[in-house]
Amino acid sequence: MKGLFGFLSLLITVGVIMWLSMHGLKGFMGSGDPQTLDGARTRSQATVCRTNRQVLLTAVNQYRSMNPGKPVTIAILEQTGVETPECPAGGEYTIVNGRIVCSIHGQ
């Protein structure tokens, strides 16, 4: 009886692992499409992008406080020595109405 119970529990465990590997982890692994925000990789890229935009916004605000009334662009920030981070998904940052916008992730 003990041997049969052990065998059945092993079979159930293997079945659960197989089901998870085939169906349960699809949302975690992602589709590979950088435009979609499903999957761990694309979610982490979106998080890094959001953090990069916050860093750039801080640089924009600092530039504006030191140069009131002057226009500010990403190129101007780079000319003043600010290292502009890059979007991990390959998007480009621009300044639109005082906000940092990514060409892939938006605001």
C-alpha cells in the first residue's frame, strides 16, 4: 500500500509540473513581442523605462531651474553633460509639454 501511494503522489507531482510547463507559465514567459506588456521581460523593461523617464524629468526640472525661460530638449541636456538613459526596449525619449515620453511605453 505504501509503494502504491508513493507512486501515485509522484505521478501527480509530475503531472502538475508538466501542466505548469505547458500552460501555467505562458503569461510569465511573455510573447517575445516588445510592444506588448505581458511576460516578465517586457514588464521589467517597462519598469526600467518608467524609472529612466523619472530620472530625465528630474534633469529637465534641474535644467529649467538653472536656465529659466530657455527651451529644453534631450539634445540640450546631453550638451550640458547629462547622461541620458536608454529605453531597454529600444524606444526613444522626447520631451512633450514638460513630460518625458517614450516612443514605445508612452508616458
